Amino acid sequence: MPTFTVFKGSEGGKIVKSQTTKPDLTDDQVLIKVTASGLCGTDEHYKGADIVLGHEGAGVVEQTGPNTKFLKKGDRVGWGYEHNSCGHCEYCLTGKEQYCPEREMYGEANLDQGSFASHAVWKESFLFRIPDELTDAEAAPLMCGGATVFNALHSYDIKSTDRVGIMGVGGLGHLAIQFAAKKGCDVVVFSSSDSKKQEAQKLGAREFVAMKGKKELDIGRKLDVLLVTTSAPNDWSLMLPIMAPTGTIFPLTVSFDDFSIPHLPFIQSGITIQGSVVAARNVHRHMLEFAAQHKIKPVLMEFPMTEAGITKAMDTLRDGKMRYRGVLIPQN
Ligand SMILES: NC(=O)c1ccc[n+]([C@@H]2O[C@H](COP(=O)([O-])OP(=O)(O)OC[C@H]3O[C@@H](n4cnc5c(N)ncnc54)[C@H](OP(=O)(O)O)[C@@H]3O)[C@@H](O)[C@H]2O)c1
Ligand SMILES: [Zn+2]
Ligand SMILES: [Zn+2]
């Protein structure tokens, strides 16, 4: 029975070190030794809950269950937000298993393990091989952040000729800039201030708009697509006038509040508001291949995976000082 270290949230938000014991491996389960974990904005929402945190895992296969088919000890793998789905519903059968009614996802299922840990046990069918071109630390943030923005850009018929807005240059946003630019899109970045301008341009932004103090925006050609990756709700009245008719907005931000948007400009321009959560496994695999091929890598800040290290990483993220994805590295 594998027993391993995990780091949980708690009421009040203090990070607590604990232990999880899982039954011996059955079926296609795989025991993974964690080598790196990304810190996603969504972890911030769960740090007040008594659950193991982290859902951007990377590691090495330590042991395989009796019915594993593809992985062996020593293989480098990652995992993300979804751990299991039913495999027989309409959504599973059409490669959209992130919408399976019986899905098992971070924050809802398997709360006794996550990627802020020394080890984890997951189904082989929900693990992803890490391409040779990426280190474990580089691969980890792709497992949620990368998958989420790639899915929006890949699964909804976005063209290389489209003008694509990316709002918020954080973990998701700085990857979205790279994916959209490498896809050939005309990338316009919207950020709170000018402080990330140079970095955004280096990552592939053709234009950069600092939003602070702006009452209206004029960007010339309007946006066909807007990916919103800010961690706080957005002033839609500022953004709707720069959307091209029939454009699509992906509000990727996680919020537990209502979504509210000016009604008339939205219907009069035929705007689509497209919900989207992480990525199905097939899209996730394409994302990793695309990242390896085009040398897309997160810009990282490393922290030790200890109670103090996780706390410091979360403080850095909350203070708006992360550049651009925190990665926790186990200390053993
Ligand atoms: N839909 C999904 O499947 C999915 C998956 C993963 C994460 N998410 C969500 O996506 C959001 C971004 O995640 P992340 O990991 O990229 O977070 P992050 O690294 O904190 O980035 C968020 C960015 O939002 C901007 N921002 C920060 N505070 C803000 C404020 N008070 N008002 C407006 N903008 C602010 C900042 O960019 P600037 O400095 O450029 O303004 C910041 O870098 C979170 O809400 C997260 O929960 C959704
Ligand atoms: Zn995430
Ligand atoms: Zn299903």
C-alpha cells in the first residue's frame, strides 16, 4: 500500500503537510513519483478546503498496476485536471470527456491526492507522456494552463488569419500568447499595466494594450477571438466594442459569482461566449506535441515543495509578482 506525503489546504488557507495511503495498485493504476508541479490560479480557490492541492503534475513512473499497457517504470509522465471519466457517454465517445457527467476532476473527486505531493496514483489512461524536448518543470504548467488555452485556440475553428486578444499575462496568458503566435494568429495582449509589455512582445504579441485608466479602447482591426485569462472578473463594456461581429469570447477565468455582460452589444454583434474547461486527452496530446515542435515553454519561478515554499509561491501569485508560472520542486 503506497503511503506518501501530500500538501493540503485548510480552513483559513494555511498549507498543511499530511500523508495519504492508497490501496495496492489495481487495474491500470500507476504510481508516480512527483518531480515538479505547477501552481495554477485555480489552486488559490481551493486553499481554504481540506483537500490535497495541485493539478499540474509531472513525474516518473515508479510502479504499474496489473492491467497497464503503455507505461513502464521510469517513464516521464504528466497529468492535469481530469482523472477519470465514464468512457461510454456521448461526450466520452466524441472526445469531449471533460464534459462527461461522471467525470472525476480536481476539487470534486480524489481529494486525497494531487500534484503538491511526493507521489500520486492515477489511471494510465489519464496520463500523458512528456516529450523529450521539455523538462519535467517545463511540462508541469502545460498540464492545466497550457491545455486550457490550447483547447480554446484549437477546438473552436480559430484560423491563423484571426486577430486574437489575450487578456491577462499570467500563467495561462503567457502560454496563450505563445500558442496563438505559433499558430500564426495576430496576437493583441491586454494587461493591467505596461510592466509586462517587453516580455509579452518577446513571447509573440504583436500589439500590447495597458488597460490601467482606459475608458475606451481603439485597436484598429477588431478581435475575432478573445481569450480572457485574468484571475478577476472583467469589465466587458470596455471589451465588447473591440470585438468583431460574430467574434468569440472565451471567459476562462474561474469565478463562483454570476457572469454578467452588457446584453445589447452582445446580441447585436452576434458574439459567441464560449465556456471551456481544460482539454480532452486527445487535444492535450496535440498540445504537448505542438509545444515540443514549436519550442513553447513556460517562463518559470521555482519554489521548494514544502509548506513554506508552497505558501511563498501562493503569496507571490496573489501579490501579482509571479513571472509567469510558479513550479514546486520536491525536496528529496
Ligand atoms: N477554464 C479553465 O479550464 C481554467 C483552467 C485553469 C485556470 N483557470 C482560471 O484562469 C484564471 C487565470 O489563471 P492563471 O493560473 O493564469 O492565474 P495568474 O497566473 O494569477 O494570472 C492571472 C492574471 O490576471 C491578471 N490579474 C491579476 N489580478 C487581477 C485583478 N485583480 N484584476 C484583473 N486582472 C488581474 C494578471 O495579468 P496582468 O498583469 O497582465 O493584468 C495576472 O497575471 C484563474 O481564474 C484560473 O482559476 C481556468
Ligand atoms: Zn489549473
Ligand atoms: Zn462519459
